[in-house]
Amino acid sequence: MDKEQQKIRLSALFNAGKLGIEPGKLTGSVSVPQSKSVAHRALIMAFLAGDVSLAKVDLEHASDDILATRAALLKLQEYADRKEMSEDDTPLQIDCKESGSTLRFLIPLVAVLGIPTCFVGHGRLPNRPIKEYEGVFENSGAQMIYRDENGLSLPLEIKGKMRAGEYTLPGNVSSQYISGLLMALSHEQEASRIRLSTKLESEPYVNMTLDVMRAFGCEVVSEKGGYYLTGAPKTKRESAFAIEADYSQAAFWLVADYLGSAVVLPDLPSKTAQGDQAIETLLAGLRKAGRKEGGEKIFEMDASDVPDLVPVFAVAAAATDCETHIVHAERLALKESDRLASTAGMLRVLGADVEVFRDGMTIRGKHYAPGERVFSGGTIDTHKDHRLVMASAVAATVAKDTIWIKDPVAVEKSYPTFFEEYLDLGGNIHGINVG
């Protein structure tokens, strides 16, 4: 079957709303997509440098989230080029699709640019939190106006123009607030300071933002309790910014390897600001805990910096002879699904012993002989969450029977070619006409 036929077949399975994966190991080489997190940031900084194409995005394989950010930036550029803005302008409508990154990054950007904008979105996005920006917008020169019936969510209108200055944010909410504000304020020619009122979580994501900003000539200083933007003129970037391979997507193949497959990932950077590179250390620690002789076999994963790894790491934990505690994961409730509940639901279908708490979960893995099938077959409700879809597919490699995955099309949010790669690696995917 050639690539085009493969795409047509997968499209038909996606349209059916469910696909089945037969047990079997995967073997071969995969070039994972560009880092979604880096790509969002690179596109925004390229836009602020005057040319979105300065971010070298692989558009052929780009995810829905990246395409949403790029389309929004091109729309903003067209609007800014066409006319002068005034308070009486009809707001420009920006559709963020289901991308929380697009929404949180662009809210302060349009405010700094002074472009009246109305943000809309789909799926769970209208219900995902953005309220932390409300304190930032007070006395900033810009306004947030909720247009929904309850005054809490999307559609959200931004009016006015945010000034350079000093702004305070809590550090224990999504780092996207901090990153969005940093990138937006870098456009101002006057100095700004961002203060954090609590300890910073997801610090690797903010460090990634700083790396990309500096690559586009921004002078930003990390200081105790926050960040200082000097307002100095940026050095002009002449060449396109290359976007490295994505560890958050590589994690699925690395866990498949952990479970006994043989997948080679030749393009992963050895040195990176991507916090999800931690999957390598986490799997090494989990393996060591599972092989411990005598005493309690316990492993702890702190999810505060790497929440996106939880669904697939939980699959590895369920297949390891130890008790795994995933802690500081309360923000998972606010992702594309309530990922604490949905990950636990996936594990229970697989036959795993899992207990969920407000801020994490405990997984009691079982002992399996080498080569033994680990998980039960069954139907997994992914709640249209891309990471649950891919984690379920990885679990299928060591299942005893077919794993049926609902809403597989969700992978297009972050990794559109995931199932094409899965087939290339020897995976057996098919569909069935059931309810």
C-alpha cells in the first residue's frame, strides 16, 4: 500500500469514529514532528520580526494547533498592513480552534499591538482557564471583555493597547501566561518587568520561550522572582529559525520501546530546552524501580514541569512491577480532557490498578514475564484527547487482544501522521462497524 492509499484508508477509519489496533511490537525508524511548543514561539517571534516565514515550519506535517497559530498571525499581519486601528474598529475575529497555546499566547500579543480582536474556539477550549490575565490587564491600557452569556469564557474581546510596564502573575498556573506576556512585551521599545507572585511551575517551558526570544534578538534577563525586558532594539534575524524535533511526541515511541518494541528516533536533539526530554530519565528511573530486589518498589513522578507526559508514562508505569505515584498533576484536569480522569479510565480498560486523587494518581503495576502480554483488550474512550489516543495505541503493542480507540482523529491536533508512522513500523490497524 503506497502512502496515498494509506492516508485514504486512515481517513476512512477516522471518519468511522473508531479504529482497532491488533497487538504487536513496532520496529523501525521514525522522524518525529517539529516541537509544537517551539513552533508556536518561533512563529510569534518571527511575526514580531516582520516575517512569519522566519520560523521554518514544516507545513506539510504541521498539527492543527500550529496551523491555528500561523493562520492567526497571518491574519493579524494582513489587518495591521491594511489600515490604521481605532477604538471604533470592528474586532478582528481569531479562531484558535482547540489550541490553548494559540489563545494564551495571542491574548497579550493583540493587546500590545492594539489590534481590537475577538477570540473564538472549539471543543473544550472555551472552558479552559484564561482568567489569570484579568489581573494583568487591570490598568494596562487594554481590556478583556467576555461575550459569552456567563461572562467567563470565549468569545473574548480585547480592546485598547497594553503599555510597557510591570506586571505580576502567579507562577503556579500555566506557564503559557508568562510566555505569552514575555513575547508580547518584547515588542515594546520601553522596558518591562514580569514578577511572579508564587513559585514557578513548568519552568522548562518558560526557559524555552527565553531561548527562542533571544534567538530573535530580544534582550531579556532572568532575575529573582521574575524577568526583565530591557526594551533595547532587537538585532535583526536574517536566516530562518530551525525548529527541533519534539520530545513530547517522541515520548510515545520511547514508551513503546520500553514495552519491548524497537523504534529508532534519529532526529532527537541531545541538548534542548524541551522539558519533555525528561521522559528518558523517567523511564530509566521506572525501570530501575521495577527491577529492585527486596523492600518497597516505589517510583514517584513529579508532573508539575511535564504534565503532557502523564498519559503515556502512566502506560509504562502500569506495565512495571512497582507502585508509581504521579504527583503535582492537578492542572491535568484543565487539558483537552480531564486527563487525570481520562488517563485512569484508559488504564482501567487495560486492566490496570489505578487510584486517582485531586492532584495525581497511584498506579500499582504488575509483574509480567518477558514477552508476556501485559494489557487487556477493550474499547477506550479518549474523550477526543490526542494524547490519550496515542497512549492507547502504544499500550496496544503489548495487549492480549484488540484495543479499540474512539475518536482517533484527535491526533491531528498535535501529530497528524502518528498512525501513518504506526503502520510504517509494522502496526496492524483496522476498523469495525459497531456502536
